[in-house]
Amino acid sequence: MAEVFIARKGVFKDGDRQIVHAGDTEIGVFNHQGVYFAYSNICIHQGGPSCEGLTIARVEEKIMPDMTSRGLYFSHTGMHFACPWHGVEYDIATGECVSNRKLKLRKYDVIERGDDLYVIV
């Protein structure tokens, strides 16, 4: 297994994203609340750049005991990212496709070595 340098921790701020290359492989790396997540940058839908679109809080619906909707709101904990080609959304914490949780992007490990971040490929 090889290690690919991502960035220095002090430069890679919360909410940032980097696309790194390991040979022919593109990997999207996210910093979400101080936790690093890395996924294949190939969308499972049609091969688009899955990690290069919008990042947005998960939309949740509040359902009341009588099964009526209290409305939609943005989650304070869940975060998604969307492929810019067709808007396919992925859970930032798992890489799962939001519309079909059986499908997910390939996940890579991120390690910290001193002040540097690396992805394992």
C-alpha cells in the first residue's frame, strides 16, 4: 500500500475538500468537523466526479406522532456531497449513495503523521 500526501493539517480547514491523484486514481478528501473522509472520485451513477460538487447538510423531515409533517430542515449533524453531473448525493461519513444505501463509493483511509495528512491507496 502506498501513501499519498494530501495537505498539512493547518492548511486543510474544516469544510475543505482536496482532490488527490494516485496514478490514474482520483480521490476526494473531506475535512468535516475535524474528521477526514476519503472516497473514490468516480460517481456510481455515470462516472462523474462524485467528490467535486456541492456539500450540503442532510435534509430531514420532522414527522409528528399523528404522522403529519412538521416540515423540512437542515440537519445539524449529517452532511452530504453531490456529484456535479446529475446531483447524486452521498453521505460524507459513509460514502453511501443517499437514494440507495446499498451502493457506496470506495472508501480510503486517511492517516495523520505529525502535521501532515496522507491517504492510503
